[in-house]
Amino acid sequence: MRRIAFLLLFLLACTPQGGPGHGSGAREFDQFAREVFAPIYPLLAQQILEDTGISEGHCLDIGSGGGYLGIEIARMSGMKVVLGDIDRAALRIADRNLKEAGLRRQVSTRYANVQSLPFADKSFDLVVSRGSFLFWEDKKLAFSEIARVLKKGGAAYIGGGMGRRMPKEARSSIKEEMKIRGIGPEGVSKLSPEEMESILKEAGIRNFKILGDGPQDFTCKCGMWVQFDGFERM
């Protein structure tokens, strides 16, 4: 019970996709995603497509959980999307969700560990992840792997939070719901922008941006976003 409670705590704080939950934990993730956080995904997909300027080719949503972000990207761009996660229960939910969305020909699921991605070099034009990066045990290796599978000229957009397009009223409503349920960000591992910059440099990534989560900026570390371009690796 303590494990599930912690996972729900993190879900509500940062709505992670692909956290370490299994079985009933994955089902709880999906319930909150559907009931509370549904407005976030289309707005965030719009933000990512706008910021990266990429709307064609292949996209990887790593740590996808139920696949909500990747599904919205597929709907808005027509990109071929792979939903990757280490939680097989979450992937089963993602399969159900993309079937309900009528996107089985455009979106697929794949068991994938971000620290050892089962994809060839330069496989994707866009790599996204929302809420899972704080769970990565070896963040340097994870970012290095993302850079490896990213095509030159492609882009990665990694982070967590609600995104800058989320209206103030809706953001406040979600926070209020978190408060009512007695769940908040306390106890969640955080990462400062300075720490993130150091990790990216150690991973050999250049031309990156570290962004806040809209009006809150960096007040919630789970709302930090990283954007970087694909490049020719030496």
C-alpha cells in the first residue's frame, strides 16, 4: 500500500507516465489520467509540436504509461508513434486506449527501457516523455540513449507538468483537486535546472533548452522541461 500511495502521490504532483507502478498501480494511474488530467494532454501535444516544429515522421513517447500524450501527438500530426514503457500493465492499458481512439494502425506499443532503448540509431524524428524522467536511475545514460535514437534534425522534449498552454483556471482546478484528495508533491524526488544542465552535458548533449512549466516557472521541479535537437554523434 505504501508503494502504491507513493506512486499516486507522484502521479498527482507531476502526472508521470511510465513510473514504476505495476498492476493495480497502473490502473490507478490511468483512472487519474482520465478523470483529472485529461485536459493536459492535447494542450501539451500542441506545445511540443509548436516548439519543435516537427509534425512528420516517427515519434517515440518513452515512459508513455497509458499513452495519452503520444496518442494526442498522433491525432494532431499524423506521425507514426511508438508508446514505450517498462510497465507491461501500463502498455496493456495503452493498447486499450489506442484501440478506443481508432489509432492502432498509426500508434503501436513496445516494451522499452529508456536506459537501453530497443531501437536502431536515428530511428525517430521526435522523442517525448512526460513525468518519467525523475524515475530514471541513470539519467545520463537515458539522455544519451534518447540522443542516439534521435535523427539529425529531429528533436527531444522531455519533462513533466501541465505545460504553458494550460489556462490559469484549469491549472488552479487541478491543484484544488489534488488538495481535496490530500495529495501533493511532498516527498517526490526533485531535480534542479542546474543539476539537469550538468546531466545533459555529461551525456554529450548540446543545443539544449531547459524550460519552466508556464507561469510557475521552476517552482515545481517536476514541471521542468528539456528540449534539444538531434545531432551527428562523434
